[in-house]
Amino acid sequence: MIEQLLLIFYFKIFLNSLNKKILIYPNEIKSALLRLLCNNEIEFDFIEVLQRLPFNWSLASLSQILLRTLSTYSYTQRSTKIESFLVRVQNEKLNIKSSQLKCFNTIINE
């Protein structure tokens, strides 16, 4: 948790240094930002990241970030669907059990 917050802090520092008029090491900063964003151990809000990146960066330099964004989004969508399906199955099992108990005139209290 602390490590992730620290890395997000580094990201903001690097990004702010790119936005300044005078750059001492622009290529090194860009390279460090790209390595940071491609780190799978860190979770970023990719929409915010993509909005804050400089507009003059080429799509080729962002390809790894875009691939990670798509795979993260796809994983999240699949996980959400699986979770929703499991909840529906659990609810259906509870409904069946409730119906069975009602057949035996059992009183059900929550």
C-alpha cells in the first residue's frame, strides 16, 4: 500500500516536471514515466493518466500502456460478470431452499 502510494507520488512528480518550460532530462523523465506506468504491480486510473500525459507523445511510445489498459479493463469486465453470475446462482439456491422449507411449514426469520 505504501509502496503504491509512493510510486503514484513519483508519477505525479515526473509528470509535473515534464510540464515545466525548462527540462534538464526530458528523455530520461519520459522513460521513467513509461516504466512506471508499465509496472503491473501498480494500479492506476488509466483515464486520468492518459488525460494528463503530454499530447506530443506518440502512440507508439504509449502502446504498452494502452495494451495494459485494455487488458485491465477486459479483466475487470470479466470479473464483474463472473461475480454477478455467482451472486445470481447463490440467490437461486437460497430461493430453492426457502421454497423447500415452506413446503414443510417451517417459519423463516431473517
